[in-house]
Amino acid sequence: MKKSIVLSVAFLLVTFIGSAQIRNKNIRDNVGWQKIGEVKANYGNDHDAINVDGSFNDFRTLKFNVGNADVNMDRMEITYDSGAKERVPLRLEIRKGDDSRNINLPGGKRRVHKIEFWYNTKGMFSGKARITVYGKR
């Protein structure tokens, strides 16, 4: 009886330490990326926007991370502080837990005011997808 309890505790400890190391590896991989915002997406077709506030809104590159459910990202539209808009066709499937490709902004570092995106969340039974947008200077 004691032996099985000790083995169970040891298994849980190894599992916890292993998952903590994986999380830390992902954090190290994201060095230099700043979280811009996050939305929760319902199942089906949807459209959301993230307003980029603050004086530190100048970015060269954007990317998305998806959690809880897979997402088909159709397109995004970036509105710059100058009022200029740029439509970026994406047409990519992002699996839960994965990042999108890096999306380079033309013209180098640009002051971003708003990011809108159109997508389709897959997997009705997975619940709401969490879409987190990151920027890199």
C-alpha cells in the first residue's frame, strides 16, 4: 500500500516538473514578443478586433497564438495610427496550442492602432478558442 502511494506521488511529481519545463521552453521561445491583446472566440464564423492602446504600439511583426480549440484564420486588417488600413489575407489553420507564422508589416516598424481578424473556430465541443495577439518591435 505504501509503495503504491509513493509511486503515485513520484509519478505526479515527474509529470508536474516535466510540464513546467515545457512551459518554460515556450516562454524562452517567445523572447522579444509583447502581448497586444486577447479575445475568446465562439464556435463558427466570427470577427473580432483588438484596440492597441498606449505609446508602445510600434511593431515590425505580428503573430497569433491559439488555445482551447483549432481556428481557421481567414484574414486580418491592420489600422495604423495614421488611419491607413492594410488587409492581410492569411488563410491558415492554427491548431490549439500553436502560433501562426510571423506576419511582417511592410515599411518596417509601424504604429498600430487596431487589429481586426476574421476566423472560423473548429470543433463545436472544444468550447471557445482563445486567440492571443503578439507584436515584436
